[in-house]
Amino acid sequence: MIGKVTVWYMTEEERLAYIAKHPIVPTEQPSGPIFLKNDEKRKKASENGAKSTKEMWKKRKSE
């Protein structure tokens, strides 16, 4: 349900059992060049999207 909050209460033993069953596995972030390449793609796509949106607005205003 939207807006409904469910609060779960666990004992310390239940919490430790849950953590043992679902361990937190650390992950490494991608190295610099790959990460920057994806960031550049995202920025370029964002700019292109903004341009096309502005063009659509101009067309709608002119109609």
C-alpha cells in the first residue's frame, strides 16, 4: 500500500541470524576511465534531450 509504513522489531539473535544469512558484500566502483566515459555519455544524452525538448516547445508555441 502506498504511504503505509511497516515497522519490524527483531531481537538481537534474529538480527544476527538475518545478517549471517544475507551478508553485506562490498563491491568496487568502476575504475576511472570507464566511469568517466559513462558520465560523459550521460551528459551528452542529457544535452541532446534538452535540445529536442526546447525544439518541441518552439514548435508548439508557433502552432
